[in-house]
Amino acid sequence: MNSTRPLIPEWEEIDAVMLAWPHAKTDWAPWLEKARATYLQIVNAVNQFNAGVIMLCHPDDIDELKQQLPADAAIMLIPATYNDTWMRDYGFLTCRGDNHGEPLGQPVEFRFNGWGEKFDATEDNRVNQRYLAQLCTAPMRTSPVVAEGGALEINGEGHLITTAQCLLNPKRNGDKTLEQYTETFKDVLGCQQVTVFHQGHLEGDDTDGHVDTLVRFTPDKGLVIQTADNRPDDSHYAGLSALCEECEKAFPDHEQFRLPLPELFNDDGERLPASYANFLICNRAVLLPVYEQPEDGEAIAIVQRAFPHHSVVPINCATLVKQFGSLHCISMQVPQHTLKESVLAQLKKGVSIYATENP
């Protein structure tokens, strides 16, 4: 691909957040209404901080969803078919482009195969080309490599972080080496440097250790890290402590903001991968997942210290984590200068339905 312009950091100004509405044919079925209530809270928060919402929605749910939205909500509904709602991992990423000297967001997609063929993702893998590419000013660039947005985090200097456990799952890209991944990410995402973490993992995480559950950059040389310092007897303690040591070696000039670890289980006794690091940056806000746990307050305070120029908005994600993901996992931001002017204009008109060219 020979891209030289890097992936855009999440804290840059955005025009929209992409979501996919939970429907009854997904695994959300046992908690459908609670999950939908969480989504509506996220829509409201995104709108509050000057971004619109692009919402994939099963055609059968369009009318009901419209009735639940304020008429002036900045949201565009796209009738669509998809397997599940983890938009972070199949929605397009955005690199910095250039249009005759004007800034341009360049949409880029990898191939998605259900986190190493764990789940059917046939319809998810078609979403970008079917529905989203036509919203963008620049043509979408496609890589044949399997990778997910939740596995990739970048800072303002073009330094990308990811995890070995995720990349080296052979059901993603066979025997592709970490060195080959580094070259792929430099080529496709224009990053200057890649650091691969080998430590840290949350039980119950189907993604094989996505970095967005573990380590996140801040705009001011900070690292927000999901640790287990508050639980020294927890099974996660050693791995997450070792991850902090890796972060110190890779980023010695970065301040660490170490998050407490909540302890949640589902009705079958399985540990849920509840991470406070799975937040979404939306313009001057950090939408922070909380879980109705004693650690919520401390997490809010730590993230506020990490992002002193942002408003921290807690979002109750106790229902989302029952499906082994959280707030960042279900969302994908769209930076400014990416969407067509006609799409931006439609988002400003209140609730609307987008007629796709490739249903």
C-alpha cells in the first residue's frame, strides 16, 4: 500500500462515532433491552460532545429505534446486515490523508475473521464495502491481512502499540511473524514505530488480549494501564504488573496512570473482562465504562488525572461486559475531514435514514 501518512490518534477532533444497534438475532438477546439502553446513553453522550452517530441497524428495528430517539438527535440510521455489534474490530480505521493540500481522512480496512475464526463474521467483514465506504470522501483502502481496530493504538508521534498474544494467533494470519506485522502496520497505517507487548491479558477476553483493554495513550505522554494493583492475590496481578514493566521500558518518558481492576463474574461463574481502559475519546470527552463496582470512583478519578483537559463521562457498561466486551469495543470514531459533506449535512438534520447504494 505504501502509505506514509499515519493512523490518526483517537483524541483528534471527530465528526462521528459508528455503532451497530443490538438486535434479537445477536448474542445480546438475553439482555437486549438493557444493552439498547446503554447504546442510547452513548448516543446522547456523543451528541453532547459535538459528534454525530452513524448507526447500523437491522431493517426490522429501524422504526422502533426511531421512536426511542429524540427527533433532534444527530444520528443517521443505516439499514444493514451484520453478525454482531463490535464495530471497533470491523469498522474502518482512518489515516491522515491529503487532498491537494487540504486535510483528508483516509479510510482503511483490514480483513476481519471473528478474532481468529472463533465466531462467524461473514456479514461483519462486508460492512465497510456495503455500507460505510460510500460515506467517505476518499476511496477506502483494503488490506488482505486479518487485524482488528481494538488491537491497535497509536500516539501523536506515529508510535503504534499492540500485543503478541493477539497477533500470533495462527488462525488470524498463519505463521506471520511479529517482524512481518511491524512492516505491515508501517505500510498500511503509516506508523513510524511498533511496540508489541507480551504481558497482560484479561480472563474471558475472546480477542486474545486486545491492547484497548490493557494500555491506552493520552495526548500528553501518558499511558493509562489496566492493572491489578488493588488485587495482589488476583490471577491477573503478575501479568498486569509485568505489562507495566514493559510499558516503562518502552516508554520511559511517559507517566503511568494505573487503573484498579474490578471483579465481575457471569451467572455461569466465568470471569468477565471488565476493563476501565476500554474508554472512548470523543472530542473533549472521555466516555468511560463503569461497572457498578466499588472501583468505579477510583477509575473515574484516575482517568480525569490522565485527561485533565477532557470531561470524563461515566457510562454504565455492566450489561455490555456480559458479552465479554465494553464501550470502546462497540464503537469506532470517525475523524474530521473523512465523511462527505452530504453525510455531515444529514447528521445535522436530526434522526434520518441513509439509503445505501449497495444494500
